Amino acid sequence: DQQVKQNSPSLSVQEGRISILNCDYTNSMFDYFLWYKKYPAEGPTFLISISSIKDKNEDGRFTVFLNKSAKHLSLHIVPSQPGDSAVYFCAAITDAGKSTFGDGTTLTVKP
Amino acid sequence: DGGITQSPKYLFRKEGQNVTLSCEQNLNHDAMYWYRQDPGQGLRLIYYSQIVNDFQKGDIAEGYSVSREKKESFPLTVTSAQKNPTAFYLCASSRGFAYNSPLHFGNGTRLTVT
């Protein structure tokens, strides 16, 4: 049973518009949520995180929203840039420290 | 420049052979991890180590083995018992095995077994 799901395998947006990437989870014990960005032939890099006690965290163009009652989080990128084109992974961590990853969403930002 | 080095980038082996993937970090991180990624899928945890000389199985440890003799190094051996070894392997580290400690990844090793 997949505990972290990214239901959209791909997303395409126009440069300058908002990109919204979604993630759903089933385990209410998850304490911390992270987004990673991955370019082809490279390892993922940490992008932004949010604690389960918060509902929003912002870092420049990136904002993560957490809706605990719906077990849903989303990553907003505004404005989107061509360099943002990558695979984005949602990950969740329990207090035991293990990360569980979604399958990723490939974002394409068109110039 | 601190980071994680995985070598080699591409590795080819014949079926039935064991192969060892290298992972070295100079971030002074205590925890290290091995993940596997298959096409269209997320990262699945193979093994992790919180401190030197200690490691635990992850979700898909069968057919793999690891060692952690030094803080900087966490090699992964893919044995002949692993039924589907062809995959992209990622090594990662973190400051500690804590719920709020992001992972730092290497650039991966793509293993092809024929």
C-alpha cells in the first residue's frame, strides 16, 4: 500500500504562471513533509519542507501548503521558470526518521 | 566542496555476479542511506545506517548487503540473489536520523545487469 501518492505523473505550465504540484498521504503519523527536485542523471536536491504543526511554509518562489485533515499537501511555484522543469518528489517522515517518497511529478515549464 | 560521491556513474554486470557500488560523503553526516529508483517510481529504501558499524534493513533489502566501517563510506553490494538488479541507485546522507533532517543525495549509479 503506497503511503505517499503523487497522482499526476506530469504537469505542463507556461513560463510566468503558477505551478501546483499535489501530494496525498495516508499515514497520520507522518510528522514532516519535504519536497525534492530532481534533474535527469542527477540525485534529488532538497527544496522545501513543512512540519505537521504548520499549514504553510514559504521560501522565495516556492510555497508548500499542508492540509492535515485532508492528508494533502501541495507545492506552489510562482512564477514558474523554464529552469524549474524537473521531477518533483514529495516525501514524508515519521518520528522514527524514515522517509517515504511519492512516485514523482514531471514538471515542464514552457518558455 | 562538501557532498556525496557515487561511483561509477554507469555499471554493467553479467547476471550471477556480485557488484559493489561506492558511496563516500565529506559532509560529516552521521546517517547514510541507499535508495533504488525504477522508471516512473519513487525512491525505495534499501538499507540505512545511523552510526558507524550499525545498519538496518529498509523496505527492499533482500538481495543487498552493506557495511559502515567508516563514517564517510557506505558501500552497497548487489548480490546475485537480487532478482531485478537493473535500476538507478542513489546514496544519501543526513545530519542525523531525525524527522526534520533533509537528505543529501549523490548523483547516482545506473546499474545494468544482463
